[in-house]
Amino acid sequence: MESNTFEKNMSATYSSKPNEPISLETELSETLYRNMKDFVIKNPKWDQYQLINSAIASFLVQNGCGDTKVTEMYLNQLFNP
């Protein structure tokens, strides 16, 4: 798929409701899953959704993402775990 076609499809799919949560399905290694589960059990203020959102926001910011909403999510999780 050409880059322009991909970008147009992504734009049409996600631009209409930018703040609406989406569902994400992925496979995790057993090690990641076990440690995520243990972390959530030991930290009742966290749940699996917050943990995944925090991890993705951290990764994006540390790799140059300049979106202010992503940066806000990143900073919020640093100071308000």
C-alpha cells in the first residue's frame, strides 16, 4: 500500500473522533503479561488500561512524538501515578 493511501485511510478512520477510546488487541509474551498482572495486583491505583496507555505514551514521547496530548498523558503519569 502506498504511503499516501495509508495516510488517507488512517486519517479517515481516526480523525472524526480523536478523543474516543479505541479497542486494541495484541499478543504479549508470557513474561510481559505476568509482570503486568503482578504490577496491577500490587498497585491498586493502576489497572491494565492505565499501564498500557502509560507505556505507549512514554515510548512515543521518548522517541520524539510532539503531540501535546501525548505529552500531557506522559507527564500526568509521571506525577500522578
